[in-house]
Amino acid sequence: MQVTVVGWAGSFPGPDSPASCYLIEADGFRVVLDLGNGALGALQRYTALSEVDAICLSHLHGDHCLDMIGYSVFQNYHPQAPRPPIPVYGPSGTADRLAQALGSHSKGMTDAFEFAALAPGTIEIGPLRVTTARMRHPVETFGFRIEHAGRVVTYSADTGPCDELVTLARDADVLLAEASFTEGPGLPPDLHLTARQAAEHAARAGAGELVLTHLVAWNDAAVSQAEAAAAYDGRLRLASCGLRLLDAGPARPGRGRTAGP
């Protein structure tokens, strides 16, 4: 299994990255995990859009799903269209939410995609074993534990502190954890994690590596990394475009910051 960071910016695209998007590949099967604004163009550096086999959406905030609109145009209006619908796994109401964002077209979201509602539990998506749990966020949001051939990657999506994330990340090879906040007073509850909180979840779970993602442009990423390092003594990196996880091969060229030590 290989995971490629396509976009890591939190809440909106930053100067160095699109919003949230990750490409997961195993046995020739390709899953896109979240497709936030700005990510569709960057995704094409790593795979042809026609080669994606499934899409998982953690929740329906624009920085995690809005480029599904552009993807529907590819699916419906490409010269070789109509293309086979791509399975999409997301929260309840995903099809309706995306149809509203698309607006009036002769072909819509359900022409381009086949939608299935997520629920807490374990399903098989291609060769991947995918376990989901609800996170703490203002809208229905799912974190993911993805397993294949003895390797495990966990994705927090957006969440405040919660035990469910620790369960999903138990003994994972990699935890991709959002770190939207830095330490300070007056942080809203059940919205996002600080980098320190992300690290505390990784330490409690015994995750082998922590990758900080969903980094917001107005924060200093070096501060986030330092705050996380104080609470986690495993391998710690900042997400960067093109960063490959669970694979020893070199990443394809990507733009953005290099990973931290």
C-alpha cells in the first residue's frame, strides 16, 4: 500500500498546497481520500482521473469535497463520456449536497458517481479493509483506518480530541492527523486539534509515525512541529505535496515544503 499526499492545506488552499486530498494505491487499485478545493488539478500529477477506482469523503465541508464538482464535469463531458460511475463513500446526504454545489447541468452528480453512505464499522473497498468512526466536528465526519497486506494508515479527517481517533490509530504504521490549531487560549471545542493534541493521540495509539496535516496558512508550521515533538517521540513529519507514505520509492515531483526531520 502506498499513500501520496496530494493536498494538506487546512480550511482553504494555501500558497503551497491545495486543500485536503490523499491518493491510496494497493494492487493497482486507486482510492482518493477527500477531494478539497484545488486538489483535482494536483491529483493529476499522480494518477489519471480515468484510473481512480473509488472515492472516500470524510465530511462535506468544502475543503474536503468541493473539487468533486469539477470531477463530475470530467466524468460527464469528457470526449469519451459517459464514463462508468465511480463509487463514492461519504456521509449521509453527500449526493444532495454535491448536487446543490454543482447547480443546473444536463448531467449531474448521480450520472458521474454511485453514492454509498458511510456508517461506523468496517467495509472492503477493493483490496483495502476500511474501518470508519465518527469524529468530533460540527458536521457528520468520519475518520478512517485503512489496512492492506499488514500495513495500516489512519486519517483523522477533521476532529476535536476524541477516543475514537486513538482506537482507529492503534498500532498504525502512520497517523495522518489534522493539526489546525497551535496552543493558545480560547480554542473552540470539538472543532480541530492542536499539533500537541494530535501528537498526544499518536502517542496514546502507539502509532509508528505521525504526519501533521490540515495545516492552516496563518500558522507557522515550524511551531506546530515543535509543539507536536514535545508530546510524541516517534517519527514526526509535516505533510508536503508529493510525500509518499508506506513506500520506500521516491515521490513524483511535487510542489511545497519538504518534510520535516
